[in-house]
Amino acid sequence: MSTAAPVAITGVGAISRPAIGARELARAADLWRTEPTDDERPWTIAELDNFAPAEFLGKRGWRFLPEATRAALAAVQLTLAHANEAADGATEHAPERVGVALGTNFAVDAVVDRIDRALLAEGIAGISPVECPNFSVNVPAGRLGIAHGLRAFNITLVNLLTAGLESALVGARAMAADRADAVLVGAVEGRPPAAARTVTGPGVDAAGACLLHLERPERAAERGATVHALLTGGSRRTVPGNPAAAQRLLAAALDALGTPPGVLHLSLPAEGGAHVAQAAEDWAKTRGAATALTVTTGAPQASATPVLGLAQHLVRGVRESAVVGAVGPRGNLTLLRVEPPRSRA
């Protein structure tokens, strides 16, 4: 993604155990923090017990939806409200010019598992006609578009740990191609299987969602919307397992995004990312001596983890350039560069 066409980030919406909404997210404990890599805790799933769906979705119509879809429907309400709270209501984006691009890893994993077990045990008679429509990984993003009449496009990305950040690149490119005037991007997650521990770590959240509202800076100015940051660049690469090769590739990817940022944060899987962390440290020593580097190992919210960290950074106030990245267990790397609202890379 070129830095020639920055994208304004004007809204944040979070439904997660760390926080509900932008204000709680700003006050929550730091999500960008270095985590231990040798944690031997038993596998535990924390319920999303701080979220009351009825407060956002009403008393009816949501009870048969998966947890992840409920969280996503509430998060989009918060995101749109946040994006429009300082704007002129008469100039909100036309729904047919708003797109949705969401990343996920496990949004429907629990539903698919239940259906699979029912088929094996009872055959077709064991499948609930109410739950069956929720088996598709496209359902959470699709529900958002249907609920709000967002018709520009609707895309779901599935890539371990990186999908949420990837959605921002998809949204920015779609606007550059004039497919939309605004795009809701981010991640929605459901209950992961125990096999995901190598990515998430031992302590995970049962569900959650974090969305960002993207639009063109000039359009945000016309609407009077608050711009929390400018997305000025991004990159997708594949990091090799060889430490020396990983160091070269990461350095080239970071160098291509412009001058060394004030902040560099990487989200790594619980296992297998040590060589990437070392590569980032080496790069910071040689290129960005003034760059504050943090590395989070393990992803309690799966692909929503780096998005939540970025969202918290945004709502606390972006005062310097930052590069946020995530690396999947297969070496998929996604980087995003954000700048203060009145700054360009």
C-alpha cells in the first residue's frame, strides 16, 4: 500500500474482556506489553461476562446467534457512533458506499465443531435448523452489512493472527479504487480450540470484536469527524524461519514504510516467533535507535489482539508515528503505519 494516499481512522469500537467501547479501552491496562514465552499455565477460556448483548441488540433476535456475531453487531454500533459523534449527521456516509472487511480465526469454530459432532453422533437429525445457518465464517461480517444496509462490499479474511490487520489494508485499497467512501475493518473472534494454544497462549477469551472506521481525510474534514490517526502505509510479507533471512526481510519491510517510527509493536504467536522478535530488536538498534519497541507474545483474542492494541493506541492519542505488526505461525507478516492526524510519513 502506497503512502501517497493516507486514510483517516475516525472510529473505534471494541467488545472485549479488556474493554467495552473506546473510553474503557483508553483506560484499560496496556495491551502492548511484553509477555513471557515459557508460560506453563493450563489451558483456560475466559467468558465474555462483561458484555450484555441486550444493551446493544435489544431483547429479541440475537439469542441464537454465535457469541462472536453478537460481539461484532455490538462493536459496529460503537464504531459508527464513535466515527459520527463529532460529525454533522446530515453528511454521514451513504450505506451503499460503506464496505465491511473483517478478519477472523475462530468466529464460527465452536458452531462448526458442534455441527460436526452432531452429524457423527446422530446424522442430519441432530443438526439444529436454528444454528445451522451460523456455520459459515462469512456470517459475522455478513450480519453487519445486513443490519446496517452496508452494501459496498462484504469481505471476510481468515489468516492466523494477522487477519485483523490485513483487513485494514483491504479497506484502504478498496477506497483507493473508489469501491467505497468508508470501510469498517478489524477482527471478530469466537471460542478457539485447544490446538490454538501455540498461537494464542494458555489464556484466551471466549469471544470479542474490535472494529475501526476508515474514510478519506478530506471527507472526514467535510463531516467534521475526529481523525484519530492517518493510516499511511502497510505491507504483507512472509518471514522465513531462518533468523538471518528473517532479519533481512523484516528490515526491508520496515525501511520501505519510511523513516523509523516512534513506536514499533509486534504481536507474535505464543510459540515460534523468537527469531522475529530478535530481528525487530536488531533493526531498532541499527535503524531506529529512538524507536520504542514492544513485543507481545501470545494472542488471547486471536486475530483481534493486534487490532485491540492498535485501537487502544489510537484512543489514547497518536502523538508520533507508529508501526503495528503481526506475525502468524507460518510466517505471514502484516505491518501498518499510522501517523498523527496532521502529519504525513
